Amino acid sequence: MSRVVSIQTDFTVGEIDPKLASRIDIDQYYSALEKARNVVIEPQGGVSRRPGLKYISTIPSSDNPADGVKLIPFQFSVTDSYMLLFANNKMFVYRNGALVTAINGGSDNFLSTGIGSATLADLYYTQSADTLILVQESMAPKKIVRGASHSSWTISTITFDFVPKHAFTLTDTNPALTLTPSATSGNITLTAGADLFHSGRTGTAQGGGSSTITLDSGASAVNDIFNGCTVTITGNTGSGQSRVISDYVGSSKVATVSSAWTTQPDATSTFSVSSHVGQYCEASDGLGRARIVRVASTTSASAVVELPFFNTSAIASGSWVLEQGYEDVWSSTRGFPRTASFHQGRLWFGGTKDRPTTLFASRTGEYYNFNPGQALADEGIQATLATDDLNAITGLHSGRDLQIFTIGAEFSVPITELTPITPTNITIKRGSNHGAKAGIRPSGSEGGTLFIHRNGKALYEFQFSDVASNYISNNLSLLSSHLLATPVDMAIRKATSTDEGDLLLVVNSNDGSIAAYSFLRSQKVIAPSLFTTEGTFKAVAVDVTDIYVVVQRTINSSTVFYLEKFDADFTTDAAMQLTAPGYGSPLVRGASQTGTSLEIDALTCQPQKDDTFTIAGVTGTYTVSAIAVAVADDGSGTTFKTTLTLTSSLASSPSDNAAVTFTTVSETRSATHLPSTTVKAIADDIVLDNISVTAAGIATAVRPASSYIEIGLDYTPQVTTLPVETRLSSGPITGQQKRIIEANLILDLTQNITINDNSLSFRTFDTSDFDEAVSTFTGVKESGPLFGYSKTAKLTFTQSNPLFFNLLGCEYKVSVGQ
């Protein structure tokens, strides 16, 4: 039997997949953990209790939070940032952890949005200055603008100066007339030899047949003028149907459509006929193509040349075509943009329901104008991913380059350092072939972009490789993919100081946990752990450095939804931390007092039954059994005197104005969000007895006089090492019986920790008052002897009380048998 001393100096690999239990051959094994629950792995190597959750507010049940919620950060300036909480048709604004009230000066504490619960799961956003852009494929894009104050917010549907067009159903007609361009290139006028052009038509039909619709009486009297246009029934009978007009009789207003109606229109049906604006005129020989931008009359239209004409002579009848079927890419019929990003002074949209692989960019500096114009450098861009499979766009990210995430692969729009993206130089380059999960916005971190794999079982980093001269994707969850269980939300808190890394939080829908990844890529630190709470996490977002979560809990047999915020000063969840009221500097009022009655004054608030106190010059500690307050007049004005009834007689008569010092106080606080719930209570780092909150939400704690008290729900950290492997020269000890005899824990600022269910003491024998706070300990704590042989000798660290701990490393002595 041999004894070996070993040490785990760091935990920077975090919790690893159980499938790696046998991989003692890899270096990561010796910095990894079997379990890392409710802890944060620090980039320097230690592991600490995760921050508690400060209660912020309750989401009203009337807002249907069970059907969906969304958290979106909004950074207005260096000093002003907000967390926006979206519920059914409402947006709540939080600043510095508090609800902003009286939105726009009214009585409501929310902004009505018209965005229903069903839309929130796939709601995508991007922000520039004071404007937040919201998109979702079934919702017309909206913008939210912060006004002149914290409570000034407006929301509106974006009115675009120009919406891109696409020929979803292309129709070519050969009008029997000439067409004359005024110039061969640029902005020109097209002149038709007879009535041709129109700006569309809306109205109420006079009737309809199986494959006809009779337009309103004011419609054009010109035969065939609507041929090739699309007619859509916009309301009442047959609503939602679209057909191409194949023949139009001006005298009767009857339009024949290309295929029979599913539901025949009638005299109640409203309709819309598409305009010639956005359609094309093209010479049959290919020498000239122009896009109509405005209809001046039935014989004249303004146009932009996309392919120069040979000359300005009239093009003969039959030698040119009117190319129709171009309609707005974004509409209630075709769907709206799915993703958005600001990049290089343009607003970019990615993917729609009917154009899932197409990228759209606004004109430079004109975010709501997507006019392609003449394809000049600052004009709108429309580009489609030309790949051998359908790569529907699921995310956009503005990084080193514009990055495009799709269901099947990852792309970028590469540019040189001084060359911006233009309509003529845009190139979309494939980087990797993994696919990103829809509904989860990619997050930038240390030069890379983090995204969840399309199947939800892996976390990848999309990063530029100088070696490959292209973007590549690295699997960051290779050692910990078991922590990802159907992710639904993700956010990253960037490092706030030089001694910490980024913290990525991924909400799992399977069990409501959060997979938390600590990153410091420069030191190759990727350290995952798992957060749980008494309930389930539903959403997460980061306001600069503050991490907000929506948590579903069961309180008093009811399902509730809370907005909470991670706070390093808290050690419980759904917690309140309140400044304890002081009694001021109370004094004895009058000399010669004896027995079980004592008059005092100079109180800032009244004592409570069961409070205890001492009196200067009088031995003993006294307990209050009753309190009476009366008005007194000492000659200088009206004052109040308090008479305390005591449970025991005074040992001696105190002097007038002798100081009264309260040692324990009974405090009543409102905790209406935790009715009929047993909670933990901590006062100045002293763990009190559990408190049972009343059905009315009243919590009463008997505590030492202190500066603050925290009440909340407990959560338990767990850190379990992998089975010990000592790397003996004789070979592995995996199959041998072994026992960890003794462990030396290297701790930093720790108040409570247990090892294999054995609590370590953090009080010294010279402590005279065990109601004093536990001081933080930094140094080495010895634990042992630890008993029991097994083939999987390991250590489990947890806590018996909700106080702080930070485990930096652990040295242990191992006895190895056969």
C-alpha cells in the first residue's frame, strides 16, 4: 500500500461530460470537475459560489408570461442603460434595477407594443443610438425610440422610403406599341406609343366569377392595361388570395385571372392591383433594361437604367417586353425580415419567409431606404446566398466583417480594411458548415462570435483564422455538451476588470437551468458550470454588466414569474436585502428606576417585543415583553417617552441618560412576493433561523442589531472532483481501491464550506460571541481524516449555510491499495 500527495491547482476546465470519465490521458482531466453546480469558475483557476438573485419585480399574470417573455438590453449612452422586458403586448422599462414608472407621463408603467406573446420567442433586435429595431418574420418591422427622459418611449411600425422588390411570379407581356427611352443610361423617361402605364388600383369589386373579378366603376377604361399585374383580394369574401391578370376589358372592368379562385369574390370584396412601379422594361435584344420608379401618366414613366440602351430611338412594337410580377419583398403575404444588424452605416436585414436566404442592406446613412438605384456605392444592396442547399438566415452579427449565420452554414462578407461593402463588390464567403439555431442571437466575445449549433447540443465560436485566411468554427462545448439541453436564450456579460473573463449564460428549456461558461480565450480558459434555482430560468439578458433573468417559480402553490438580477452581494435567490432600521442612540429617561419597568427616549423608531438590550452601568441583558409610548413635556417642548416592560428586574437603578444598547432586535418586513414560504435570513453575515413568511407576505426576524438583513430562497453549490488519478510511475490507479486520507483546501475570502459532508470550522476558540459574523478566511484549511476506500475516490465540496466561498485549489493525500 502506497501513499501519494497530489494537488489540483485549478478548475479551469469546469464540469466535463460524464463520457470523458476515463480520459486520464488528457491534460484537461486534471483541471476538470465531475460536478460544478451553482458556482462560477474564475479565470485564475478558483471556483466560487455563484451570485445570488436580487428580486426586482413580479410580471403580472394578466400579461401571460407563461406564453412568452423577452429581455432586451438598451444602452442609450455611457451613463444611461436600460433592461426592456417584453410580455404580451407590453414593454416594461427597468433602469438601475428599478421599474421606470409613468411612461410618457401617463398612468401606465408600461409601453403598449402590439407585439403578442407568440411573436416574442423569435423576436430579433439591433440598436443604433436612441433607436431599437425589432423584427420577426410575421411582424412588420418596428422601432422603439427613447425620448428626452427615462420615461419617454415610443414604438411605431417602420415606414420605409423604399422596400426591395422581387419577382415572385414573373410575367412577361409584349405590349403592341413602341417604347422610347429619353437617354441610354442613368435616370430616364420612358415614353409609350399608347396608353400603358398605371400606378395600380384599389377599391371594392362589383362582383366576381370563378376566374374573374369586376373592378370598381372608376377603374381604367383602357383594354389590357392591367395585364400581367397581380390582383389581391384584401378584405371580405375571398380575402388573402392573389392572382395574375391575364386579360382586362376596360369597358366592363372585368379582369380575368390566370387560375380559378379558391373562394369566388363578390361585391363586398376589396382588392388591390399592383402598380408598374418597380417593374421592368427590357429590349428583346438585351440592349437596354430599365426599372420603373414613378408613373407620370399612362404614356410616360420615370425609370432607372440598369443595362444601357443602344440609343434613344423608339423600340418597335414586339421588340421589347414589360416584365411584371415584382412586388415588395416584405409584406403580410411574403413575410417580413427575420434578423437585423447595423454594419458600416447601413441597416441590414437577413431572410424573410419567402426569401429565407436573401440579405438586404439600406442605403448608407438612410436606414429606411433600400432603393437599389443604379447600384452606386452608397445605394441599397440585395444579395442571395448561392449555395447547393437551403441556408435560411438565422442570425446577423457585425464584427470584424458582417457575419451571416444560417440553418446549415456560417458565412461572412469579407472586405479589405479601407474598402466598404457596395452593391458591386459584395461577396458572401462560406466559413464553416455547422448551422446556427434559430431564435438565439449570436454574441461577440474576444474577437470571436458565439452561437448555438442548429440542433442545440453544441456551442461554437466563429472566428477568423489567419492560417486559413477565412472564418472557422471551434466547438467550445466539446468537453461539456451535456450541459446544453434545448437552449432557448443566450447572453454574454463582458469582462469588467483585468482579472476576470467573459461569462456566457445559456438558458435551457428542458430543465430550466443555465449553462454558464467562463471565458478567457487568451489563457485558453473555457470553464462551464450549471446554475439552478428553486424554479426554472426562462430568459436572460445583460445590461452592460448587470445580468437579468426571468424566473418561473411556484410560490404558495401558485405559478409566478419574477424578474431578478444576479448580484455578487447576495447569497440567496428571489432575495431582498434591506437596510436594518436603527433605534438611534436611546438613553435612560430619569434616575431611580427599578423593577421590570424602564423609561427611555431619544429613539428614532420604536423597539419590538423580544428585543434585547444592555444598559451602561447596569449588569445583565434585558428582554422586552411590552412597549408603551406616551407624550411627555420636559419643559422645552413636546417629546415622546417609551416605557419598556421587561421580563426580569433591573439589577440596579441606571443613571439618568445612561446609554441603552440593543443587542438583538425583532424586525418585521414586507416580502409579498414570497407568501407562505420558508426563507433563509442573513444579517451582517450571520445566518439566522429560517423565517416563515406569512400568507400576507410579512417576514419577522429576530436578529442581532446589524446594518442589513437579507431574506431569500436558498440554493446549494456543489463542486465534485473527478476520481483521483495520481499518475504513479507504476501506471494508472483507476481500478485500484484508494482513499483520500486528508485534504488541504486553499481558500480565499471564505466563510462556509463542507467537504464530503464534513463542515469546516471558521471560528476560533477565543470567540466569545457566537452571534458575531463569521469573518472571511484566506489561507489553507485542513480536513481529515477522511474514511472509506473506493475505486472512485473523490471530493465533494458544498455549503451548509448561504455564505461566501472561493476554493482556489486542493492538495490531498491518497492511500492506494490493491
